[in-house]
Amino acid sequence: MTASLSSSNAPRVAHATVVEEACQSLRTYSHHVGTCRIGTDEMALVDTSLHVHGIDGLRVADASVMPSIVSANTIATVYGIAERAAALIRAKSRASNAR
């Protein structure tokens, strides 16, 4: 199947070529949220202190811990998550140094 532009002088382009070019050049614009669900149940990957269950010393501090995309600016929410992670890490460090 071929597709043509509205101009009669325009070159004819095969439909498959158009589809292939679109697949190679188009990208989704999305924010990956909810892939490392935060929670206290068995299905949650991350606890409320942002620790990954079962892996000592690993935290997740990005949009993936959000259960769904926010209606506000995503980066502002990620900054908030990062600030919370920094506070949690500082508190743990202070507690370790106090011993």
C-alpha cells in the first residue's frame, strides 16, 4: 500500500516506510512511576524509609516509588522524595555516630 501527499508532484511513500520511520523516531513522553511501589505489605518493593526489601543498604529515591503520577510538576515531587531520603540517611548516620 502506498500513501501520497496532497500535492500531485509529491513523491509517493510506501506505507511500510512511513510506519518504520514513525516507529524509529517517535518516543513516548512518560514519567515512570509506581514501578518500585512503596508500602508495608508483601507486594511493596520499598518500605516507608525507602529501603528495598531484602537488600541491605539500598534505597530508592525517585518517581518509581510514587503510586501514580502526580498532577503537579513531577520533578518537584521527586525533589521532595530525595529530600526525605537525605533526611533519613542523615538521621541514620547521626544515630550511628552517637553510639
